[in-house]
Amino acid sequence: DAKTTQPPSMDCAEGRAANLPCNHSTISGNEYVYWYRQIHSQGPQYIIHGLKNNETNEMASLIITEDRKSSTLILPHATLRDTAVYYCIVRVVYGGSQGNLIFGKGTKLSVKP
Amino acid sequence: DAGITQSPRYKITETGRQVTLMCHQTWSHSYMFWYRQDLGHGLRLIYYSAAADITDKGEVPDGYVVSRSKTENFPLTLESATRSQTSVYFCASSEGSGRNEQFFGPGTRLTVL
């Protein structure tokens, strides 16, 4: 059963911020929120992860709601190269099979000129 | 070259043949993973390995065999290929299976006729 829910597709204008939502209403206290993306025909690429605080790196920002039931990945200035499928994943932090990534169907983001 | 590589990148084989897909990483990451990606299913974990000589099943292990005699290599063998194993196969590695990000290879596109 899916642990995250994402819209199947979104469009964004080049240069604008892309805000990708994710619902994870059954997230437990020891689960992090991870975001990966997959550009056509390539392997998935790690973007960012967080537990409960907002996080920012050189690629994106991650905003997690206070109740942790949803999050938003923000690409501040989307470019054509950001066109990809974006996966929101929740996972536990310790090892074993429960720490493995479980990919859903993601959101296909199309950045348009 | 540094990073994670997969070979071959493309492979066509026939039903019943044995096929081995290779994965090599230069980071000395302890964990390595094999995924398959099919239309409509996203990425699904086949097998993973926590260290040399330690492997465990993922979501879809049937029909596959793995070994890990050296930290840097994690080959995936299809002992008797079937048409349902036609897919794109991705290898990944990480320092641990907890919070650490996974780094993915470029993938192997396998067609079983």
C-alpha cells in the first residue's frame, strides 16, 4: 500500500518556482521524507530529505508541515533541465529492509519555456 | 572512472538463457541495491546487500540471484530469463541504509525475446 500520494503531473513555466506537493498522512515518528527525481532514461537522483524541520540545499527546499502529514518540494527557479519525474518517499532511518526506498509513481514535472 | 557503473547498458537475450548484469562502484559503499523499472510499476527493489557476503531479498526477488564477494561489485543473474523480466535494471549504492542517500547507476535495458 502506498505511503505517499502525489499528483501524477504538473506544469511549470521556466524561471518560476515549482512547488511539488506530497501527502504522507500515515508517516510515523521515525520516518524521514526523501525526494528523488528521474530524468528520462537516467537513474534516479537524490534531491533532499528531512524529518520535521524545513531543509534547503543547492538543488531545492523541502517544507514539511508541523503535523508532518504533508510536504512540498520547491525548485526555486525551474529550468528545462528540471523536467523529470519527482518521487516523494518516506523511510525509516535505521537499517534493514524497512530502511529501503519504496518508489511510487511520482509526479511528472514538465517545465515549459 | 569514479562512481557507479553498470554493464552492459543494453542486452537482448532469449527465453531460458542465463544473463548476468554487472554493477561496480568506486566509493566503497557498504550497501548496494538492484531495482527494476517497468511501465506502470515504478522502481521495485529486487535484492540488496549490506556488505560483502551479506544479501537479502527485496520486493520482487523471484527468478534472480545475486552475489557479493567484493564490496565494489554486485552482479545480478537471471538464471533462466523469461519475457516478464524484460525491464530496465538500476543498481544503486549507499554508505548505509539509514539516512544516507542512494546513488544510482545509468541502468541496463534488458529485452528477453
